[in-house]
Amino acid sequence: MRFLILLYFSLSLCSAAVAQTNKGALPAKMFYTLRDSTTQADVVYNFPATTSLSLEGRNVKMFNSLLDVKTAKDTLKKADGFVMWLINGREYIMGDFFLGEKESYLRFKKDTLVYVNKLTDQGTSFFKQQKK
């Protein structure tokens, strides 16, 4: 019985240590690296069917301008898909995107931290148009 109590206690400590903390928008250094230095972006939609879009070169630079530096309220439950950004073939960061009626945003997870950045109005239109 003691073993089970100790096991439960240690598991609860581990899960508390791994709990994710919302830190607002991406830190400036990460945001500017994503915006200015990524060379490719892969977009994958979860539904209505799994579809994808790959962007490179100048197209990824234009795509990156759809992400706002401002934070958003992380309220939507079901991700519409995800975006993975690469720098010279290596993954830099990945984020789930959420398309809402009033606000759309990307949620990034880095280690145990969560960052949420709004999509611009043009970004929301782009993501919704590609979803159809």
C-alpha cells in the first residue's frame, strides 16, 4: 500500500512539473527568427480532410507576415491543423492553428511553455480560404 501511495505521489509531482505555462505571445527573438529566417513552411489541415500546403522562398516570407506579434486568448478547443517552420531543412518550430469566428491564432509549444499569437485578418482569410 505504501508503494502505491509513493507511486501516486511521485507521478503527481511529475505531471505538475510537466504542466504547460502560457507565456503570452512568442518572445521577440523567436518571433523575428520565425518571420525573417525560416526558409520553408508546411501547413497541414486536420479536417474536413487531411490536406497540406508547402511554401518555400519568397512565399514563406509572405506567409509569415500573416502572423501577428500580439497575443490572443487561447479559447478554442479543436485545432484546425498545424504549421511547421523549417530553416534550411531543419525544424525550427511548430504550432497548431485555430480558426474562430471572432479571433484566429496559432499556439506554439516549446518545452513546457505555450505561446499564443494572433493571426492577422489576412491570415485568417488565407487559412479559411485554403481549408475549403
